[in-house]
Amino acid sequence: MEETQKYDFQDAFINILDDDCLIHIFQFLPIVDKIRIERVCKRWRILSLDSWYTMKKIDTSFLLEGFPTHHRITEFILKKVMKTLSRNGRFITELHLSCPATMFPSDVAQFNRKLFDIVMKYCSNLTNINVSMITINKKDKQLLGRYKNITRLTLGTFYNLDKQETFFQEYPQLNYLQILSNFDFVGKCLPYLPAQTMRTLILCDCPRINEITFSMGLAKLENLEHLYISYFKFGRKTMETISNYCKKLKILQISKRKICTTSFLQDMAALQFTNLINLQKLKMKNFPFSPQHFVEITMNCQQITSLDISGSSCDDISLKIIATLPKLEYLNISYVCGITDYGLKNLKNLKGLRCKKCRNITDNGIYEILNFSPQLQLLDLTYCSRITNNIYEVAKVIHDDKPGKMVLKIYNFGTQIFLTDKHKVHPTVQLINIVEQLQQYTRQRMRQRISKRNVDLICTRENR
């Protein structure tokens, strides 16, 4: 007779931990694992239930992690959440109706809508709300109006937000506002933002924003520290407002479609950096910079650690000016065709460099970066077609001489770097091929689709 091996779970090393330690561990688990561990033993079931009461955040991507978005499974999750929130909803302070990275938004839209209704019913102390993944209607607006202590708010499509001009007056403690992909938003309510508390304003893909209205609201936010605007028609008025009123900015991010007209060149001249002495991160993509702009940046913005001028007008002389920034650590010059090896030799002490599709850059320029930036952790050489395997060999030699374990990641797709069997994988120099990552993502999506189809087949058979 074959002997059956028995396992005594009570002797497992993890049971050495006391109840408080286990509860602390359980609270970091995704819901799929929270449910599974309740079946391990009676003690774990009790402790897992206790860990639900320590939750402070409801996040769609966290809740759906590990689950296919089949209607029976999502309904099961919603019932579990409802049961939990009916008891401890008053402790929840954050709601994020987001989408897991491995799922399409359409797969979780219905789940987000039902979850929103449940959270609004049971959670009375929310301070951080992200509802960008659902359309907020008139009824939802009234529900949001109950939360007077909101400090962070992220919105997407919102029912007649422009007609609710006093909407933001209901949130006197608001310090973070993000509006995403709202194609009807003009910006009439922005002047009503609480000027004393606002620190972050992010407007992404809101193409109908009126520049005059936006500038009026922005001029009142003198305590603003982070401003991000993208893809709407801004010009001289916006540039002047940023220069004259946003003197406390630490992060300025402006993105535009690559359309450089004569009028925009004139508007760009209105942007001055004389007053922006607190800037630490500057991101201005697809802008027609003049040499005078770079001189102003280096003279007045001495605190900059991260600079992104990808797709902008820049040459080796401008890059030499940029290199004089004393605290610069991260630089993005992707899609800047005027950069050559001559410009790179002036850069020192970088931690990250992105030079995607800079086809005039060769191995000689990257050698300079590797030699004079001992803390380098990121090097994006995508589509730099003149880069060869020599860069990888030099990077290995340099890192072998370093006592630390700092990892250098090199993006090499579109270059002449091709690993063969002779190359040994280096522990601190990693080559990353973005195409391979996309293929892995596609395979993962296919596995999820197959899993979902199998669940559908099982449910169909049960219904029969």
C-alpha cells in the first residue's frame, strides 16, 4: 500500500508570527488572495476578516487583480465589498475607479459603475476620489456634493460641469484636481477653485478649454506647485499667466501636438522663466525653443533635476547650455534630430538619459555619458540606429569596476545591439527590448481571453 504523505499546516513557519503581524500582511493582499486565505484554516479566516477592517482604499485595479471580468465573478466581488463596507465603510478614505493594466476599460466599465454606487452608499469619509473611468451624471454630482472634506479629486466625463460654476466652492480643502479626456469641458468653473489650498492642477485631453477663462482661473492659484496641461489651444495669454503668477511652481509640464505655426512661435516668446526659480521638473514637449529660453532656464531655474524637451527644437549648442544646470539628473531629448555626439560630451552626472530616435548619435557620444555619469540607471537608445554592441561591452566593463550593485537599464530596440550566445547576461546591465515586452503583454491578454471564454462555456453548460 502506498503511503500517503500528510502535511501539518500548524507547523508551518508562518504561524510563528502573531496575529497582528499576519493581519498587517493580509491587508496588502489583492482580494483574490484575501478570499483564498480564508479557506486555509479557522485562525486565518478570522484574521483575514479583521484585515478587511484596516482597508483605507478601494481601487478597481486592486480588486480585480487575478480575476477574469466575467459577470458572475464580478458580482461575487461586489457582494463581498458591499458586505465589508456595510461594516467598515466609515474607515475608507480613498476611491479609485481605475482600470487594471492588463484589462481594457470596456471590460470594467459596468463593474466601476456598480462599485461607485456601493461606495457612495456606505463610505461617508472619502477625501481622495478618482472617478475618471465613469461618466458622472446629475445624480452622481449630488452624491459627490456630500463630501466636504475632499482634498484630491480626479474627474473624467462630467454632466454639465461648466454649468456648475460653483461646484468647486463646495470643497474648500481641495489641493489636487485632475480632469481627464473631457471633450465638452470649457473651464468656466476653474476660477472658483480654492486659491489658498490648490497645489496641483492637471488638465489632460480637454481640447475645448477656453484660454481666457483658463488664464483667469490660473492667475488666482498663486500657491500652485504642479501644473500639467496638454492638447488644448493655449497661447500668449497662458504663457504670460504662468510666467507672472505661478511663481511657486515646482513641476511644469506642457505637451502640445507638433504643429509649429508662426503665431505659436510668437506666443512662445511670451514664456519667460525669470520668476520660476523654484522649478524642479520641467517637461515641455514639441516646443520651438529659442537659445534665449535655455539661457533663461539655466540662469533662473537652478533647482531643476529633471528636464524633458523631447520633440522640441534643440541643437548641440543648446545642449551645452543645458549641461550647466548644477542639479540635472534626468534628461529627455528624444526625437531631437539636431543632437550629435558633440552635444553629449558636455553632459555629466546623469541618472537617466532618453535619446530615442536621435539618429545622429553614435557609440562615441554614449561612451562619454557612461564615463562621466557613474550613477546612470536608465539609458533609452531606442531607434538610435548607429549604436552597436560595443556600448553593451563598455557598460559591462564600467559597471564591473563599481563596488555598488546599481542596475543600468538600456533600451536597445532599433539599434545594432544584438545579443548572441557569446554574451553573458550581466547582473547590473540589463538590455530591454520594448517589442518583446509588447509580445509578452499580448500573450498575457490572450491567456485572459481564453480563461474568460472557458468560464463562459462552463456557465453555459450549467444553465443548460
